[in-house]
Amino acid sequence: MAINFSKLSGLVPCVVQDVKTLRVIMLGFMNEEAYQKTLRDKRVTFFSRSKQRLWTKGETSGNFLELVEILVDCDQDTLLIKVNPKGPSCHTGADTCFNEKNNSWDLRSLESIIQSRKANPQKGSYTNKLLDSGINKVAQKVGEEAVELVIEAKDNNKELFLGEASDLLYHYLVLLTAKGYTLQEVLDVLQKRHGK
């Protein structure tokens, strides 16, 4: 799809989004030269309106924005740039230019750690011990954690309940990994069930 650089005197606004967290981290502007350089170098380059020159984000700080994907909006005059940020995105040192935390820790992060342990076992790792014990033991552990969560649900101790909920999610992800499945495959099934 062609980009219309003519509407804003040769510039298009660029909304920059962290591909993992989906958080908007900054806004910049590109001219056609900055766009081509971004595609070529796989690092986001803007046109600085104050300096009147190309500016690669991170050229002085080292906090580059590694390009993942560029999408063009329906009017062909705005870009959505999906990136892997290498450090804070704002010149103030904040995670985002909107002073929001850009925390990427989620179940996929935990799943990635578990998959990494499977691919590269570490001595003394509980995850490796569990994976090495076999599917039956891992499945049994998921069952035990589920029962412990049900027991804690009957009481009003938030800390114990959340601890057991965390244990269940962790062991469930170990079971998925042991079986060779991913969380995304489970999410895909749930999405199909809801007709989305």
C-alpha cells in the first residue's frame, strides 16, 4: 500500500507500539527518506522537525527501536510501527513518552522462560526437574495445584489464594510445554469458541 507523504508537507505521523506489550510508546514523524532508512536498517528512523534532519531513535542513547512491522492506516497518511524497544523510549528516561510503564511481563514471558529451560536445561532448575520427571508427574502436579487452589478459594486469605493461583498457572504452562503445545494454541481455541 502506498503512503501519502503529501498531506503534511512530506511527513506522516507514526504511532510506535511495543509488539509484545501492545502499549503505545511514542509518536514521531517520517518523511519518505526516513521510511526507506527504517525499512533498510530495521531500526526506526524519524524526521526531526526541530533539527530538520533524519534521526534514528537511540543514536545517542542506544535505546533503539528494532522494527517488527509497519502498517498503513486506511487514509494512507499515518503509520503504526510495531517495534521491540531496546530500553526506555522517552528522552526523559521513562518507558514511554506518555509516562506509562511498559512492563512486558505476562504469561507469555513465563512460557518463554519455561520453553528456554526445556531447550537449554539448567542444573538445579525446578522447571527442568519437573520436565525430566515425565508427563504423568507434570500432569499430577497440575492436579495437585488445582486442588490446593480450590481449597484456598473457600477461605478469605488473598495472599494464599493468589499464591496457589500462581502455582497452578506455572505448572499448567509447564504441562503445555512438556506436551509440545503453546499458550497461543489454547488462546486460538478460546477465540474460535467465541466466534472471533
